[in-house]
Amino acid sequence: MKKTKTAAKAKTPSSKSTKAAAPKAKKQAVPKQKELNIAVVTARFNDAITTKLEDGAFDFLEEFGAHILSVKVPGAIEIPLAIKALFDSKKVDGVVAIGAVIRGETSHYDYVCNSVERGCSELMLQYGKPIGFGVLTTENEAQALARAGGEHGNKGYDAAQVVVEMIGLLGEIKSI
């Protein structure tokens, strides 16, 4: 686990291509006076894909000015446990979950996908904090790459945008 201030995150060549297909976020959704602490939990499995998704999430969060906490886990199924630990620490306002689950020849794919989704959904409801679901569940590697900065944009960028938007929305709802 490493803490990364937004200005300290180094850009990589793939970062530039991840932003091109992603829309700009509306920054007014979150109060300007509060710096957001957002964690990005990234599965190392299928790292050629998850690294690109993570770069997209970092790009958005850096543009927004959030403080980023980066956490790596072995695979997608470990994402919910890491998120729970982060929420228990009370040091993050939201989390971006990054992973890539690609269908193989067995039913293992279905169990992993269901487990990760269920875990993240339950944690959002339990803690009342947003989790941007940037876990790709694709039939093949080509589909995953198309969603990791390719022709279908960067779902890591999109997931980070969702977290920031939901923090703003939840804040507005609480102030009613």
C-alpha cells in the first residue's frame, strides 16, 4: 500500500491515451472546501489490463485534485476485503475498485464475478460510502483492452468519476 499525493503521481505513456476517450467530469458535484481522500484498490491479476484501468482512475482523480491512496491486491476476489479494511480505517471518502476478470474454460469466472460484485455492493450499503466498480468482466482479452483505454474508453476513469459524483450526491442528500 502506498500513499500518493496527486501531484506526486508519475504519468506513464499509457496515461495519456486513457484520457482521450473519457468525458470530463463535473467538479461542482463535491464541495470545493474539502479535499477528498479516495483509495484505488487494484488487482494485480491481468495486470496488463488493470494497470491501464488504474492509470485512468489516477488521471481522473489527479485532475479533480483528490488525495489518492493506492492499494494492490493479488486478484479481484480480494478487492472487497481490502475495501472493508480501508472503510474501517475511516481515512477514505470512497474507493475505486479496479480488476479484470476474463472468462476461461470453467465456471470459476462466474464465481469470481459474483463474489466481487456482491462484496462491493454490500460494503457500499454497510458503510454508506461509494465504490466505483471498475472491475471488468469480459469474455476475452480483446474486450477488456477495448475498455481499458481502447475504443470503449477507460472504465477506470469512469469508475473514479462515479465515486466523486456519488460523494457529492450523498453530501447533498445528507444536507436536506
